[in-house]
Amino acid sequence: MSTTTSAAQALLWQAVADADENAAIAVLYDAMDEGLEEETLLLDVIAPVQEKVGTEWAAGRITVAQEHAATAINERAMAALAHRHPTRPSQPARRGRITVACIDGEWHAFPARLVSETLRLRGWHVDHLGAQTPTPHLIAHLHRTGSDAALLSCSLPTHLPAAHAAITACQAIGVPVMAGGRAFGPDGRYARALGADHWAPDARTAATALEAGLDRPTPAAIRQTIDDLPHLDDQEYTLVIQNRAQLVKQTLADLEERFPAMRTYSTAQRDRTTEDLAHIIGFLATALYVDDARLFTTFIAWTAGILSARNVPVTSLRLGLDVLVGHLRDFPRALTFLTAATDALHTTSDHTGPGITA
């Protein structure tokens, strides 16, 4: 990374941290005037700053409100950059038409926007559908526009079942799918498991793969969910996800018995604990969907780090997992995943704090 790029990154972070949208845009315009290319500004300046926003929130150094404000500024700065091209050469010939969308339920649209802007710079006609695109509407759009490929973004692993449905639906009408986003795993393991035609870890890789060409799926390649994930035949995922609300209610009641301090919780604390339990069960169900304990243990380790940063005891998380074991004794795979997560927590440093939730 050049010194100029590093300097621009530092200046943009300061502007974002100060909630100064005008300063953020000025940083990018000045960097462009000094010769930094637009793609470099997108992927080597804005993207790392947005990554730092998430890191600072996870460490408890900025609030949720500050994180949202910073993200909004980065989004506005990216839009401003796209509309100022004083030194940009004329657009190359159109390469084709690409649809970029976030999976239904996925609100983290920033990564998809980065990909869309990068592809536009590379000469593609891009239809950016934004956050939370319902699969039927995505398919209708593909039919109407004749897109050459669909790029599907997913950041939260709990949306992988919806991603699977979107992938197979796109392929069923002959449109190849490229998957991207953290939900698909650091090496794209879940993109492969769900049958995506391609996976890209970042915008540059996605652009390069599209330039090389993606083969359209053939009718013989159209699959049913059970063809990709035969382990779903045991019904563990289905039963856990269908009974999620009841599991949360039962676990909360048991925790009150085993952790009496919860009885003094405020309404806000109780609501937050209920929300945390719903996330834990949701990630467990998704791990069952893809049959990979790593998805669940990684989430539990991340949660432990978040709780520790907020001075909440990690023992409370262990207790919650132990209660879930009691309710899922008839689910062999779920028990295996819960055991693996509990074992991973034994190596996590504990902290004292007010209770089971942040």
C-alpha cells in the first residue's frame, strides 16, 4: 500500500470518527486529484475504513449509533465518489449486464455496493438491488433484464438457508450465481456446499472472475435442497428452527432458575437476553443446515469476545449452552455442536460483570 493510500485511509477514518460527511468526501476528492484511481479509493481506502468501523464497535469503543452513522457517511462518500470523475477516462465498452443483490433478510448492503461500483468501473452494466431482496422479486428481475449473472451477497450466516434458496432459484432459470460475503466462510466453503457456481472473497476477485466468464447452468444441474445437503433428512434443522421461539422461552425460564440474578433484570436487560438467545439458537440451526460445527463455534467465540468487551461474564454464555443441551438431548448433531462450542469456551478468559447479557 502506497503512502498516499495509507494517508487517505487515516484521514478518512478521522472524518468518519468525527461524523463529518463533508470532510470524508473532501478526503476522497483530494486523493483523486492527487492521482489515486477510483477503484483504489473504493477498495483500499473506503473498504478498510468500514472494516475498522466494525472492529471498533465489536471492541466496545464506539456505540451502535456511532457505527450506523459512520457506515452512512462511508456510503454517502462512496456515492459522491461515483459522481465525480474529472480525471476518469471514458467508459470502456459495456461487458454485459450483472445483477447484484443482498439475500432476503440481509441488511448489510455495504459489501454489495462496493462490488457494484467496482464492476461499473470495469465497464459492466450493473443492476444494484440493495439490501434484503426477496427471492421472487430477484427472479422476476432476472427474467425481465436477461442478466448475464447474479452476484449474491450475504454477511450473516443465519441467512445461508435463504441464500441456498436464491442460488437454486437463479440457476433454475439458467442464470449463473457468484456468491460473496462473510457468511459463506473465509474460504467460500458454504458457497460450494450450497451449489453456487463461483465464490469471490472480494470485489477485485469477483470482477476478474466475471471477465473470465461464468458458464450458465444446464437443466441437469438444477437441484433440490436435499441433493446438496442430504444430512437435512434427519430433520434436526427443521425442528430446531420451527421451535425456535419455544426454545428461547424455555431456555430463558431455566436460566432464571439457575441464575437468580436474572429475576431482577430490567425490561431492557430481559429483552436483550431474549435477543441473544434467539441469535444463539439461530446460529445453531444454521450450523445444522450446513452440517458444520465451525460455524457455531466461531459465532460463540465471537460472542464471548463481545461479552468480555462489555464486562459480561463468559460463564453466563456457558450456562446458556448447558441449558440448551438439556432441551436438545434427542438431537445428536446439535449436541455435538453444543459440546464443541462449550469446549471452546473453556479456553476463553472470563470477566466479571452485571449478568448474562450486555
